[in-house]
Amino acid sequence: MTAGLVGVVLWQNSYDMDEQRVTIRHGGHTLNGVLAIPRDGHKHPGLVVYVHGDGPVDATHDDGYKPMWEANAKAGYASLSWDKPGVAGAPGDWLDQSMDDRADEAAAAIAWARARPDIDGDRIGLWGASQAGWVLPKIAAKTPVSFVIAVSPAINWLQQGRYNLLAELRADDASAARTKAETAKSDTTLRLLERHATFEEYVRAMGGDADGMTADRWGFISKNYTADATQDLRALRGVPVLLTLAGHDINVDTADTERTYHKVLDAGGALTVKHYPDATHSLLKQSIEQSDLKITLTALFSPHSLFADGFLDGQRQFLEELSRGSRATPASSARAVHAHVYRPVHCEANGRAPDQRSVSASGTGDTTPRPYVQQGGERSCRSRRPGAPLRDHEKGIGGGT
């Protein structure tokens, strides 16, 4: 019986693609990556370049990306991802990076991929989750991309952090007094950031309790807390964009995200929005993410089932449409994309997504309140199971998601 269980686990965690470790160099830096290539006769595949969310994420996101990579492979696309600096033995420290630094390394990875004879350089696009929402349009401004898949992206760091803080407090049934205290602490932190306070000043202002904040994390937040994707999104006009949103996202104000994407990108006519009402921020099924035991067992025995129904198929179908040419934007013509006409914006929903407008300005967030307008984050790293995708390892105060 034990041998049979082992066989089931190995079979469920085997994927129809070939993986290879790769090394990418740019500007004196080294990226340790994984390139997943389709099987079944795809000799010159397109490429999906993965841009992580917050936290110390490795190239496979603890194997959580692999079901998505397999979906990409079925559509005729390879997948490329890399360890964040300082993760899994990679040189550097991801907490030293700005959003522009992250965009620079992704642009270098795209240049590396375009030089490979086994990759179709005119079919290279981006996949990014959460914090990557601030990075994806910056990449597109630096190098042509054929498409973008944006999963649970935020727009404004500070607004999204406040939304998350208040959403967490509501989820925790916090009293009015506690909500007032946590909001005041958040406002204090913002004032410290605005006057470029040191970490030591932050700790003093918090009464000596850093509450999980570290000096490196404080530096990361100080470098990035003014992030806002609104203007940068203009770089995606005319580029096919699949915006994927969850119905149970307490990290990101999805109504604000969708509203902004429509406002900026509707003129290009290349935006598709898909809602998954039963999904969390991580696009896992809410019923599974609520239980660590369910996550562990599902990751072991049926990792594809972790995701919201239709999520993997929706991503595959979007890529297949690109391959058929109905929405494709060849990377070589991306700079002149405004001369092309694309199908109009449409929104697809697996049911009705909840109206979150009432919480966009004063929402509440995770389950452990942050002292600051938090970009979706947990104070400490949770232990992770293989195959638990997209759950942010470490989200500290601000900037996570």
C-alpha cells in the first residue's frame, strides 16, 4: 500500500514538460533560472517569463508554478523563471531591489531568451502575480512583449496596503478600538517613511516592538512604498493582457485594479478580464487555502486541484488564442502596436464577483493586522508545502501581495 501511495504522489507531481537549469547574466549579476520546455513536437515555442510576487521566492515557487508551466506547454509555450537574489543560493539580496531593478533583470532575461534558437523571439510575454503588478508594465516599457498575464495585481502601494490592513481587521472581527489603534499605527509608519526615517527610528516609534519588521525589510519598503502602476500601465496599451482576479482577495482591492486597467487599457482594445469568485489572492480555492492540512494533501495527491476551477484552462486558452493569431502582438511590432486593431475588451466571470467598492477606501485585510498600509503580507515566513503556489512567503509591513 505504501508503494502504491508513493506511486500516486510521483504520478500526480510529474508534469508533461522538460525542465533545465539555466544561468542568465546581466550587468554583473547572475540569475539562476529554470526553463520548462514543451514536449510533443513543439520545436520553436513561445515563452512565458515569470515575475514573482513578494517574498524570498525560488524559481519554481516551491513547485507551485509547475501546473501553470504544464498548461503553458500544452499551448505551445515554454516557461522561464529564476530564483530571487539571495534565494536558493542565488547571489544578491531581493530586499535590496526596487521595482525598476526587478524590471531590469526581467528585461535581461528576455534578451537572453531571444538569443536562443529554440525560442520564438516574437512570442515572448509576461506572467506576474501580486507585487509583480508594479513590475510588469515597467518591463514592457523597456523591451517589447507579446502579451501579459497579470494575476491579482495591485495598483497603488499605499492604497492597497490600507485596503489589506482593514480587510484583515474585518476578517478578524476586530473591535472599533483595535481598528482605530491599528490605523493610527499605520499612519505613524507612513509619516516615518515620508521623512525617510531609519529602522531604529521606526522601532522607537513602535514602542520598541518591531513586530516582525527587520532593517532589511524596512529598507525595501522605504525604497518602494511610492509605487503606483497607473501611469506605467500605458506601456501595455495594445498588448494582449489577461487580467485574472479572485473573489476572495483580501490582499488587493480587485475592484480598484479592474477599474484602473479598464481606464488605462480600454483604448487599445486588448484587455481580457476573468473573475474567479471562489478563489483567494493566490488563485487557490478558498475551501482549500483555509486549511493547511487540505493544502498539504492536495499538493501531494492532486496539485492541479489546488487552483480555482478554470484558472489553468483559462491561462492555456488565452495562450492558444495568441498562437492562432487572433490576438497576437508580435514582439517585433510591439512599439508600433497602436496601429493595430484588436478585439474589444470583454469580461468573463465564473459567476458574479463581489462588489468591493465599499472597501476600496477603507477596507480590512489578512488575518494578522499590520501596523502599516500593507501590500498584502504575513509577518513571518510560513512553512510551505511543495506545490502550494503563489502564497506569499513573507509580506512584512507594506509592499507584499
